[in-house]
Amino acid sequence: MTEKEREIVIPGEIIKEGDDYLPGEGTRREGKNIIASRFGLKDEQNRLVRIIPLSGVYIPRRGNLVIGTVADISFNGWMMDINAPYSSFLPVTECPRFFKKDDLAEYFGIGDLIACKVDSVKRKGVDLTIMPRGLGKLEDGMIIQVNSNKVPRVIGKEGSMISMIKEATGCEITIGQNGLVWIKGNSVDDELFAKETIMFVTEKSFVDGLTEKTEKFLEEGMKKRGKIESARNEEGEI
Amino acid sequence: MSEGSYKKRFDGRKLDETRKIKAEVGIIPNADGSAMFSFGDTIAIAAVYGPKVMHPQHNQNPEKGTLRVNYDMLTFSVTERKKPGPSRRSQEISKVTEWALEPVVMLDDFPNTVVDVHITILQANASTRCAGINAAALALAHAGIPMKELVCSVSVGKMDKTIVVDVIKEEEDYEEGEGATDIAMSFTSNSGKLTHLQLDGNISAKELKEAIETGKKACKEIYEIQKKTLKSIKE
């Protein structure tokens, strides 16, 4: 993917004339022209035109990793809240171990945070699964919320940004496509530092050379924290 | 048009000139989409929340999402303090705004949900519903709601026999000759279809047609401003 300036388009705008292109997400064909159906950035790939959203609520897609809260427990699964305009459901049959059906609250109670994958998106709602490895209940750590449209920036190209943050802070981080981020580190200070860095990335998401800037931010942060820690150690010696 | 008693406008504008228009997008950080739109002294802000699951459940529509508009004036927006809370007038304008915007939003992919639009008038000098509709259209686009096109709204007045664009309070109260007629209208941005038309006063069919044509022209200018505002946004 080449990093070139993408144009902002608004609803109703003609974004492509003629039959050479196919209308992708957020666009529609009207006669000869392809017209934008929503506000966002125009993205052309091969012969497909689509619109990358800049704002708005999270719309679940199949295969997305999301972090959800248990909202209710039914007889065969959990109703989840994933910050999307659909009701979402995690059935017991989509759990990797054997769960006794008579008391589901034993496994996940109301308010628990669960990392899950979107299994299917239907008109009536979203089905979730925790079958793939690494999914399930999130314990300890802290949870923060970021704008769901900024998630790709926080993850970076092939996870470059997030692995950099993980390495520098020594935290375990799970990012849900719905904008919820779970951070677990060795100390609260580490977690707060990771949080600050993620917030920095989301705020500066439109800046060029974001990766370098984040690297600098991490370095400076580490220096500051290094000072604090050495000061603490000295105090301890006295 | 020249024989009427109203020849020069109170604020010295040309007959087909709107007040100074200002627009801004993304002014409310906690909303999913937001915008400010002003015609001179009339300032409207709009915040969009959703699509989100509709509550109470009996209002859910399993076929498509619902658009819900709430229009309100702040107590200090007018000279005489406005009693806070919904009134007959604000309920009417909420509903009318909803109908003006409904033809362009496409909520078929969001059954059982609602898109909430909250329009607040910070300062009023006539044409508040038009400023509100313009702000709401910008905010809906900013919230990433699928839309066919934008909506632009303007008020056209007939002072005695003269047709003017973007009415102010003094003109609304004009009493000489045939008096004042205030026509609020909204058009879709590209196809130029009428989505909303309200009229207060007396007017002949011929004059009304003329007024609509005048309004359509003014809406083109408003669209250009809306377009510029949305395009100038930083990621």
C-alpha cells in the first residue's frame, strides 16, 4: 500500500465516472457514475473504489477481534455489549471448553470483559466466538476506550506500532476493533505509560511520520520514568 | 417586483444575499458527529448519536433504523427569556426537521436502531429551523451515517411584494403593504428536490414559485459552504 494523499469525499458526491471501476463499501452506482454514500476518505485499489470511514460508530465485520462486556445471561449464552448498533450474542457452543449449561454465570458474570471474535454479522445481530486461541475473559489490567476509527493507526502496518509500544512498556495489550483496549503490565505505572502512548497515537493520528514521533515519545517517557525509578531506589537505600 | 414598499433591506443586504454564513464540523467531542451552522446572529449546533439500539423496545422498527430529531432553544437565545424544555413550537420544528432529513438518510442496514439528532439554538434571529437543518445535515454526514446526499435549507421572505432571501427578525415583523410572508424551505444538495416547505403569511401561487426558485439558488451557495466545511476536516 502506498502512502498517498487520499481525498475526502462527502455524501452525494460523484467519485468516479464511467464503467471502469466497481463500487465498494460506502459507495453506490447510479447510472454511469459511482457516488459516495458516506463521509470519509476515497480509496482506490485496482478497480475498486471504497470509502474509509473517518468518524462514526463501530460497525462490526466478520473476523474482527472485539472486546465486549457481558450485558445479560440467557439459557444458552451471553448477551454482549460491543459498542455497536447491533445486539451481539456469545453462545455456549462457541466456547472452547465444556461449560455446564445450568449455571453460565459461573464462567462469565455480568460486567465481565471478554475478548472475542465476530463470527457472523446478520441482520438480526452479531454472533461472537471465543474458539480461536488467545480469546476469553480478560482479568486484571486496565481497559481504555479510544475512537474505533483510529484503531488501525494504533495497530500500525502489520502491527508495527502496537508491537513497538508493547516492547517499550513491557505490557500485554489487546486492541479490540471496537475501540476498547486492554492493557496489562507488571505495574500500574507501566500500564499508565502504555495508555498515555496509545492516547498520543490516537490524538496525532493524522501527522506524517507518526511511527518516528511515537518512538521519540516512548524514549522520552522511558527516560523520565527511569529518573523516577532511580530516585525511588535511592530513597529506599536511605 | 419593483413596485413594493420594501426596497432597501434593514441590514443593507442585497435582496438575494444571505447573511454571513459560518460552519464548523466536529465541535462536540463526545458526540459521534457534530456541527455548528450560523446565519449571522442565528447560531445552531447539532449533535448526532448513533445508530444505537432503540429504547423503549416497542419503538423499534425491524425494517430499518429510525431518525429522531430534538430541536431546542436555549433560554438566553432570544430577547425575552425562553422557558426551558419542550414546547408546542419546538416539538413541531423537531418533527419538521425529521421529515426534511429523512429522505436522504439510508438506515436500511440498521434495523431496530435509532439515530439521535440534537439541535440546539444558541442565539436566534429568525431562520432558526433552517440553520438547524443545515447543522443537522452536516452533523449526520460527520457521524458517518449513510446518506444519498446533503440537505440545504434557507428561508425566503416576501416583504410587501419583494422577495428576499434569509429573513431576519425585523423583516419577519414587517407590516407595511401586504405584510411579511416567511417561507422556510429545504432542498437536497445534488438533485435539488424539495424536502421541506413551510409558509407563514399570504402569497400567490406565482410568487411562491418565484420564491422557491430564489431559495434553490441560495441553497446552492449554502451547499458549497457545507462541502468546503466537510472537506477541510483533519483526520
